[in-house]
Amino acid sequence: MVKMRTDEGFTIVEVVVTLLFISIISLGILTMHTQVSILSIINRQDQKASYLAYDNMRKYVNGAPPTWFLCTSQLPGAVQQVLLDSEGHISELPGTTKQKVVASAPYGCGDTVSSLGMPIRVESVVTYGNGKRVTHVAYAAF
């Protein structure tokens, strides 16, 4: 009596197709993970720059009288005073980071004496990486 041999297991074609399918799925997952990681890093950098710009602005707009602002003109927008202008490396931010805080009197000063209620515009800008900018603006009473 002759026994018929039955093939057990997978053919080479089935193995190749399965490996190809698993490779495509794995590559898709790896690509998505890489993109999420890059977006997370970019988001963290933006957040760090935003905190830095906000902190720089709040050093001047903090509820205290603006003794740091010297108003010498009654013309709107004529007075612009640079309060902070620095450049250097900040941890977690790529490249050179530039920080600038500028104060101006958009409606003029009215008088050179403080506490008359004229607003002072304080603009804080942080530039980092390839020209990415974060700006925070607030007003203080003069």
C-alpha cells in the first residue's frame, strides 16, 4: 500500500507575501512614529520660545509703575525704547536665539510725568531656528 504524502506548512510564496505584508505595516507604523516625534519636538520648541517671550514681557508689564519707560515725545509712535536685545543659545531651542523687547507709546505720552493713564505697548519677540518667531504683546499704563 502506497501512502500519499501530504504537504504540511506554508509554501514559499505564502511566506514571502506574509513577510512583505508585515514589512509594509511595520514601515507605516515606523513612519507615523517618526512624524509624531518630530511634531512633538517642534511643539516643545514653540512652547519653550513662547514661555521665554512671555517671561521677558512680564518682566516689564507686571502691575508695577513703568519706571523703566522714559517718554520724551508727545507724538504717537515716536518713542520706541529697546528694553532687551540679546542673542545666544537657549537649551531646547535650535540655532541662535534672539530675544528683543521693545516698548512704545502708540498714542503719545501726553506728558513726561508717569501715571497719566496713557498706554505703553510692550512687544516681546523671540526668534530661533530657521527664522521661527514667537511674539507676545501687552499694554501697561504710563
